Amino acid sequence: MHVRFTLQIFAVALLVSTTAARAGILRVYPGESIQAAIDAANPGDTILVEPGEYYEDAGSIYGLRITTDNLRLIGKSKNSHSHPSDKAGQMSNRVRLIANGAQETGVYVAPAGCEYKNSACAEELQGFYLRGFSVEGYPANGIQTRWVNGFQFVRNVSVNNLNNGIYPTLSANGLVRDNISYGSLDTAMWVAGSENIRVIGNELFGSVIGFEITVSNQVQASHNKIYDNTVGIGLFHPNGAGNPPLPVMENWVIEHNHIYDNNRPNDAPDGSFQADLPPGTGVLLMGVSNHVVGKNRVANNGFVGIGILGWCSATTGTDNSCETRPPISDPAANDNQISLNTLNGNGESPPGGILDFLAADLVYFQLEVTVGAGNCFKNNKPEGLTFVSSAPNGELPSDNC
């Protein structure tokens, strides 16, 4: 028995040693191509990139295209106390990947042959790590995964990537931590069609939507700072997404975030779903069920602090109404818990229009034929916060509290 156990330990140690020996380190310096290093890398390799400006192949639709399993791409930085949104700080201290020529998306991670406009992929890429990059000025997306299992985005910056800044989609088992994203006409950070994603300690501002979740399962967002957007956090029905519904789309936990001053004028492209969102909203749940919004600080959002709305109620009179675009799944908002949040100064400067009667710290508005059930508002502070409710008794729902 002792001999067998010793042999098992030896076999595991040999496997780890062989894997470590196989992994290599590649280095890239200003004036060289990061993509060339990616193409030369083997699974498990680490690529270290020195600070500077990088303009990759102008004829590609991607700044960088990753198809190799378990690749680690790390941007080195010089010591600096400047905030990453300080352009001068980025120029001198970070790895800057800058849009060039026909490029549409900055960093795109997916199996070979599975491109960002494809609807399906037969394979799955295993593992990816990105740290220390500033990705700037792409007309589509900044940093995007599709069909990736096990990824980490840590301490990156997305600057003026016009669709979405940081965009994990159709992926699983991911960590998005300590990033900064701003300047998107859709969403600074969007988790879409994904499962088991943690979003922790990010700073999201200066966009139409700061943080968004659609068509996903098991997403945790905590200790993020979200401000100066049209809508701080949007949790949206599948009709507002580009992905079909999943069998289970539950357990989005939004806790311990600071969500404030989301009063930015809406400059989303005309005709888009985002263009219909009214400015001044902290957290908006539209036609989604079985989620938790708790222990957040929500302040000075001019229209709504935290709101639960039925999808059809919210989109009435827009191009995305249920009459124009019938819902592809239940449009009611059910079994959501809004608890232990601290709200102040919300609803004091609504945008002007027919929905101004909803202006308040807390809002429940659902007029669907199948009225939502199981929602619970409890223990939100202070006691004198303002609220609006479409419930028959005029009170905020407390089902299943």
C-alpha cells in the first residue's frame, strides 16, 4: 500500500514537472508584434509584453486573436500612481493595444474558426489569462471571449470601444477583476450567454450601460464601482440580448457595489434597444427572475434607484414593445429579492416624459397579463426612502420574504 501511494505521488509529480517544462515564456517589445508571439506560443505559455503602443495587422478584423489553450498574456507596467483613465499615464506606463485599419474587436478569444459573428461553435477553448492591457478605440468590442471555459481578465483597461468594452459571452467559469472600462455606446462590461462568472472590484463609467447581464446563469457581481452611465446596472430579458434563452437563467447576485450618479445622457445609436433606456437609473431588472440585489449603496441616480419592471410594461411604446417583438420567454419578473440596500437621493431629477411618475428610490412596475410573483423588497434603508408600486395595494411586494 505504501509503495503504491509513493508511486502515485511520483506519477503526479512527473506530470506536473513535464507540464511545467513544456510551458515557455515569450517576450514582446515595442515595435514587435504581439500577434506573432501568440501565433508562436504553445498551450500553457506566458507572453510578457513590455509597455508601449502596439498597432497590430491593419488588415485583420482583430487586434489580437487567441486560439491557443491556457495562454497567459501579461502586459508589464512601469511604476505609476496615475489613474488608468489618465491618458498621459496610459501613454507612458501601460501596454496599449490601439485600433488600426480594418480591425473591429481588440482582443478576441475563441476556438479557431469560431469568429465573433458566428452563432455556433463545435469546440471549446480551455483557459485564458489577460492582465495589464489597455485596449483602445475599437468600433465593436474591446476584450471578448466566446466558447471559452476558464478565463481571467485582471487589471485591464477598456477605452472607447464603441459596442462593448469587456464582453465575456458564451463562456463559463470566468473571473473579471479590478478592470476599468469606459466610453462604450452600449455597455462598459457585459456578461452574456455565460455561466459561473465572477465580476469583482471593477470600475465602470462613461457608457450607456455600466454593467449588464443577459441570458446567463450563476453570475456574481460584487465590490464594483459604477457611475456616470445612463443606466448603472441592467439585468435584461432575452429579448434585449443577441443570444437565445438558456434552460436556466438564475442566480445573478448583485451585492456590495457602489452605484451612483448614473445620469449620463443616452447617446446609444438610434433604433437600438439601449437607445430607449431613460437616463438616471441605478439598477434596472426588466423581465428577469430569480435574482438578488442586496447590500449595495445606490445614490443620486436622478430617475430610479433600483427598479423591477415587467419586460412588456417597460417597453410599451418603443420599437422593442411586446406587440412589435413578441417575447421569446416569460416577460414577467418573478422571485427577485431586493434587500439590505442603502438608497438616497434617487428619483429627484427624472428625465422628463410619460414615465416620470416612476421616479423614486425603489420601483415595482408590472402590468403584464401574467403578473409577476414572488418578488421581495425588504430591509432596505433608510426607512423614509421613496417608492412607487403597481401592486394592487400600492405597496412594494413582499412575497416570499
